[in-house]
Amino acid sequence: MAKNRYTLSRELHDILGSKNVYYNPPEGQKMNFPCIVYNRTYINDIKADNIKYLDYTTYKIIVISKSPDHPAIKKILQIPMTRLSASYVKDGFYHDVITLIQKEVQTNG
């Protein structure tokens, strides 16, 4: 299902069960844990006859928690077009990186 960033944000809030979801947080921003940090990493426009008819937007979603098996990870991986890209530990927190590719069909006229 195609979503915009705001719909994705609401879905991530629901999955985490808190408001600790951050889009492109600035360096040094105080965050509450567990949390989800996400940002857009790529947009691929598909065109025909010089008209854009399809967008693929890629997001990087990071679940950060003290638990290596936070339940949000499996819930996010149930979203179509997601995959676990990496896992690492930093400053005593587990970071699970999930890639999400969303498709949006353009309506032109």
C-alpha cells in the first residue's frame, strides 16, 4: 500500500506504542528510548513519454532499544517491501536497520 511520510510516521508510532518516533533528528537531539529513527534515503521516479507515473521512495528505519529482540522489529518487517539491512550495538543500545521501499502511482489527468 502506498503511503506518504506522515502516514508512515503514524504507522511507526502505532507499532512502537509511543511517541518516540523521530524523522531526520538533528545531531545532538535528546531522544527517549526505545525509539524509532527514520529518514528518506532515495527516490526513484519512473517516467514514460516524459511524464512521471511511478515513484519508489526508500526509507531507512532504525529501531533503537536496550533489547536485541524488540517487538517493533518483527512488526515493521510485516510491512510489505521491508527487509532487515543491518544490526549493531552502539553505546549499549541495539540498533536494527530496516529498509522500506514504498511505491506510489501517480495520477496524471
